[in-house]
Amino acid sequence: MSAIAPERPATGEPRLVPMHSRDVPEIMAIETRAYATPWTPGNFVDSLAAGYLAFVLREPDSAELTGYFLAMKGAGEMHLLNITVAPEREGQGLARLMLDRLCAMCREQGCEQLWLEVRVGNARARRVYQRYGFAEVGLRKRYYPTASGPREDAVLMSLAVPA
């Protein structure tokens, strides 16, 4: 069954707001639809407790949560840990919107490089990142768990974020 994507509200763009622990149930509703091996609620709570950059994307009129990202700052660089768009909202530019904001945060915090891992088999995400300007720079063997069978390799990707 194919769903028709709702139109973007006429009153404005979705807004990124800081993630809070109260958002975790809504995040998990998306996470479990988006991934065969989703993060656990504890992964999100622990990331918030560690002080990672964590934002949710909400629609301006309904406040519906449609995406989120978490990133960890290091010495002069940022590591994107999780970026997810609700499956029914993919292809609407929401990932680009979140990446744009993350890159702005990198600049604000003096991070000149943005890193991420993506499953070798996630061709859609790899294309999104490549179109955004990320380069595939390495491979992490058996990085991701799978629902069954051997672990899946990850492609390491990097993006220069000039000041």
C-alpha cells in the first residue's frame, strides 16, 4: 500500500527544536518504522545525558515530529550518530534541512569536518549524502548489527565544513 505524502504546511517550514527525553516515545515510533535494528530508548536517553547535539524536526502547525538527528562534537569535528526522517515523509527535503542546520552548528562550534557511518546496503541514504557533498572515505567491517545473520559493513563518509 502506498501512502500519499502530505503537503508541507503553507504557514512555513518545519522547525528544528532541541530534543528532550519527553520526545523519546515519538522518536521510537519513527525509529522502529525506519530501521530493522532500531536504536533503543536508552540510546536516546543516554545521548541526551551525554550532552550530544540532539534535535527534532516538527511541523509548524501540528507539531508532528517528522525527523531527528543526534551528533557528537569532537576535537574540531562533528560525528553524526543518527539522522532519521519518518518513512512516510522521505523525499521531501527534510534530511537536507536537518543537514543544513547541522552544518551551520558545525561552523558555529568551529568544527571543520562532519563524519558519519551508513550501512553499505542503504543505497538511498548513501545517495542523499553523496548529493549533499559527503565523500566515501573508508569502510568499517561488521559495524552494524542485523536482525538476523552476520553484521553489516558501514561506509565511512566525510564532509568538509568550511568556516
